[in-house]
Amino acid sequence: MNIGLQLRGYLILRRVLQPVMRRVLAGRICKAKENAARAGERLGIATQVRPTGRVVWMHAVGLGEVLALRPLIVGMQQVAPDLNFVITSTARSSADVLGQNLPANTVHQFLPLDGPTYMAKFLDHWQPCLSIWSEQDIWPGAIHDCAARDIPLAYVNGRMDNKSTAKRARLAGLYKKVFGLFDLITVQDEQTAENLSSLGGRDVRVTGSLKPAAEPLSVDVGMLATLQVALEGRKIWVAASTHCEDEAVLIDAQRELVKRDPSWLLILAPRAPARGDEIEGALVQAGLTCTRRSKGGQPDPSHSVWIVDSFGELGLWYRLAAAAFVGGSYGSLGGHNPWEAICLNLLVCHGPNVANFAKDYEVLDYSGASQPLPDDASSVPALVDFVVQSQTTQANVGALVEDAKAALKPLVKDLIVMIRAGA
């Protein structure tokens, strides 16, 4: 394998830095940034038994990216029912939620650190017949190790903006070799296709985002029924994956809604549940009564906001609400995934910065399934109007979802062929 000078240098450096990786991991565990009980997975030590038969390894950085892979898993299992899947991610928050939303014959592990010993342990245990990478999380050592073992490589649902491309272009020799190792590359949009081609990707295909084809988030049916009874008569909207910049607008909007009608209830699900104290303080200062999920609280008629500072329950909150605000869209983060709400036929609104999902929102805004909010003094009244009007309107995105599912079939076929060719 001709790996080139820069990739060769990376491979030497990763071997030298393995002891440092272990120390960094220990520090992250002390700071509760890693799951201590599963820290061994980051060193390549599996915590699940390898199933008998063929195993496909899929990787995505965090929760939303991993959940987007579910329809691909289901589609591949329909064609080849004997397939098993191991999904890896790096975000600590992904593990608990994934356990409730994984398809059959699928397990989750944390991605090992990109040291040769750690990756070797991982690959020796799982022995994947195909490695699938998605979105933006690319680890050159792991990809090289797969290629060195003749494990077919696919990069799907790719997304790379000009800024990310410019950063990687500084190590053009490294990434040209890495992207050149993939046997199949599919991406979400034309700009990503151009960017990946410039970095060495071969025969890059534009297939659109996988997220519209995702199965609805799971829900505890009993809990849903209980809350529907308990909250009967309330007008409910949900704000999901919020940050402080989003909450500044949400709080003012809820204050106005409650003035008009005290039955309005905002279910506020912060992106980081640990911010519960901070959010509660802001609500109290704004004169809004609230209760918190993490403290066992459930709203009574006196509460106007329910802070659901918990993981893995968005499927429940979306089913209780008539409309959703998707956060990360005020401030500089670039927005979060709207499709989880859209797939449950909720109307969605969002702030002005949705760079991470620009193409998705372009389609959704055009179809009327989502509505952008301004970044000026009119943002609060615009949000209030949206929430009020959503009580009598429902999103109709069936055609978008069906088109996305249809687009999966050729990709599923190509991936199955890769397995058979490489098995």
C-alpha cells in the first residue's frame, strides 16, 4: 500500500503518542467527560460478545449522526438477514439513548482511541467484513488499519463545508491518501462532493441526507399515556437541544404566551442536561414557574415550563407537543437535527443559523414543514405566532420521508455487494 509521506508520519506519531492518549483518557474520566464504566472500549477492549456470523462496523461521532444510520441498518438486514452491526461513536451522551433506539442485532461501543494497539484489539475482536464511516468524523489511523486488513471501506452521508475542507487541505497529502482508501463515497450535497473530490475522494456520489429516512424515536408507551392524561387541557410546545442563546428567545416567547393563556406549557429539553440549574435560575428571574425532570418533577397547572434535563426521551416530548423549536440555531453553533421532530409530523421552527443543516432546512422551509425565525427584535413575536398557529396545523412530510427511503435502496445494494466482494 502506497501511503505517502504525511500518512506515514501520522502512523509513526500515533504509535509514539499511545501512552499520552491513555493519560488524556484518564484525565477525561476524572472530569466525567468519559463513561468510566466503559472506558476500556476507548482502549479497544470490547464489552460485548462478538456475534456469530458477519459483522458490519459503522461509525458516527454522536447521537444524531448515529441515529441517522438506523434506516441503513434496517435496509441492509432486509437484504441480508444474517448481518450483525457494531456502531461506534465518541460522544458520551450517545450511549444511553442509543440503547433504546438500536435496530435488532446491533450493539454500541465507543470508538477506540486512534492508537495502533487499541485499534488492533478492536478489529481483532469484531473482525468486520465492512467498515462504514459517516458525516465528518474521520480517523486516519483506523481507516488505514482497515485497508491494511483488506476490510472494504465506505463513507456515507458525508458532509463537509468549505471551512472544514480548508483545515484538512493543510494536510492535503494525508487526507488524499485517507479518502483515497474508500471504495465508496456518498455525500449529502454538491458542495461536499466538490470538497471531498478536492481532498482525494474517488467517484463521489450525491445521494442526499439519510436523516429524513430515519425511523421515529422510540417512546415508553405507558409513560406517554400517563402524561397525556396528566397534561390534558394544556397547550404544549417543545424546545429541543437548546443552548443559552436559544433560551433567551424561548423564555420571552413563553412569557408572552402565558400572559395570553396560562394553559401554555413549554417542555424545554436542553442539549446539555447538566445546565438544569442555570436554566431554572433564568426562568425564575423571568417570573416563569417551572419544575425539573431530573428532580422527579412533573408539571401541575401552576407550572409554565417543564425542564426535561434528561437523556433519551425526545421521542416522548415530541409526541406530547404540537410544535417544536430546534435549538443551536441562535448563536454560532449552526443548528441541530430537525428530522427527529419532522418524522413525527411536528411543525418545526428554528433560528437564523442552521449552517450544519442548511440543505435540510432549505427543503423543509420551502415545503412549509419548518419556519425560520429572524435574528432581531421581531424574533419573539414571530415565535409566539408560530406556536399559536401550530395548534391547528400539522406538518405533512410523508413525501419527503418516502423519497429519502427510496433513495436508500441503491446505497444498500452497493454496500451489500461490497460485503460479498470483501468477505
